[in-house]
Amino acid sequence: MKKMLLVSILIPLYNSEKYIAKTIDSALAQTYENTEILIFDDGSTDNSLSIASKYESKYENVKVFTHDNRGAQVTRNKLFELSSGTYIQYLDADDLLDKNKIKNQMLALKGTDYKTIAFSKCSDFEGENLNFAVLQQLSIYKNYDDPIRLLIDMWTKFEPLAPHAWLVSRKLLSEVGDWNLTLTKNQDGEFFARVISKSKKVVFVAEALIYYRLDSQSSISKNMSYQAMKSILLSFGSYGQIVKQSKNTGELKLALARQYSNFMFLIYPSQRTLFIEAEQKLKQLGFDSPVPIRDSNWIYILHSVIGGKMSIKVLKFVKIILHSTFPKFRKRNRQHYKIDN
């Protein structure tokens, strides 16, 4: 009987004592029978490492490593180096996998090229009761024979996917390269944009499901500081490299322009320096002014009609009204880059 391919479940861990046991339990509960679970503690100061170590002593396929605090990206890169799986499953220390997630994705990937990647459905949840989890209703829940079309849809419609939605071959990840050590926000968006751009086909597995926790207190992406917003802007530079290398440059450029436009709206007027920098990047991309984005097209029509300087003066007032009157708009803009209110 042919042995099942090994899948490595990689869990970076930092100060997640409240959630890590449930996360490991969801990894152990996988109905796919050939997995290794690698946990790398990034210098936790709570009981996270102690909890994880108890699992290591009990289960042969659980291995725990530790070093002093060096950041999530360093930890993820170390986990990949230590792993042996033919396929890689990333899993943050506060999120969960449905028990059939890996099994169903491996079935969908059976017989495919190593450059075929798979993603799952995602449900948002808080607390401990998954019965109240809310399934994300995304238009990108479909197969993509052209992966660049997925990037266009994700960037245009602001529909990101959590890292643990993906199942990717080790060989492809080796070609993609490391997680970007310079980023503190949108690091997963930047990394998987590179993964998607180097893939040949993307398979949506409707029978696979993940859970994305909204109430984690351990997330590294919770503020709108200058450094945090600068990281998002830097991640767009990587997007720009993907645009340059793509054959579908026109539509991908417009999709990236929407990312810049949304970013400019999100940070104004608190980060004026970054606003100007984003505006310059937008012009380098070939757009003299922000382009329409979902839910706020009329703002950018106003910008194009009135002109840049006058519309910027109006923008602050518009934002105050929009954010106070339409909380869903504020939530959608912030969640796209994992920013809390």
C-alpha cells in the first residue's frame, strides 16, 4: 500500500496560553493520518511553551522548539526549515482547523502538479463555541485556472484569506522563498501573493473549512501606528513586483491601485507622510488620483471632479461621517489588513 504523503502543520507560538491547546487539538484531530505538528515558541513570557511541551511528551508527531523573541516571520521560516512534509499547512496559535480540512484538500490535490495550490472556506469566531462561527461569504470561492485572476479578485474586492486556509507543496514554497522579515503587518498577504503568483492553478475545496479567531489578544497586527502602516505600504512594493512580472499587467495594476486607494482613505489624516508616499506610488503605477473602491466610489468620483487638493480637505469630513454612520465600512477596511478598532 502506498504511503500517504506527509503534511507538516507549522505553528508559530508567542504568548497564546489562552488558545494554544485548542489549536493543537484541532491539528491532532485531523482525519488525514500522516501529519507532523511542529510548534516553535518565539520566547513566550506566559505558559504557552509549557502547554505545548505537554503535547510533545504525549504525542510522537508533535515537536516543540524555542528561541528568544525574534518575530513571527523568523519563526515561520525556522519552522519551514525544520519540517519534512511534502505539503505545508501554516496555522497561527489562536486559529483552528476543521478535522477534515487537510484530508479534503489532499484529496483535491491528488495527482496534480506541485504548483497547484488549494484553499478552503473560512468561518470567523469568538470565544469557544464554534456553533456561532460565521462563514465568510466570499466571491473568490471558486477554482482559478489562472492564479493571477485570483489576485485581481482579492485585491479588487478586498477579500483576503487567512494563512491556514492554504495547503501548498513544499517544493513550491522553496521556490517562493522566505517570509519577509521587514514586515509587521500584511506579512501573510504579501507572502501568499507571492505563492499565488508562482502557482499554475488554484483549487477551491468547498468541503474544507478553517476557523479564524477575531478575539485574540496575542495578535501582532492590532494598531495603526506609523510603523504598522508603513509595513502595509512596504508590502505593496512586493505586489508591484508581481505586477511587473505578470502578463495581465493592466487589470492587475488597477487592482493594486485600488489597494493603494483604500490604504490612503484608511490612514488619512492621521498619517499624512504615508498618505503622500502612497499617492506617489499610485502615480508611479500610472494613476494620477485614487481609483474607485467598493463601498466608497462616490468619494473618488468627488476626488476626480473637484481635484486633489480640494477633495483632500473634504476627505477628513467625509471619513468622520462615514465611519460614525456606517460602522460596517470601518470594520471592513480594518479587517482587510487585520487592524482592530
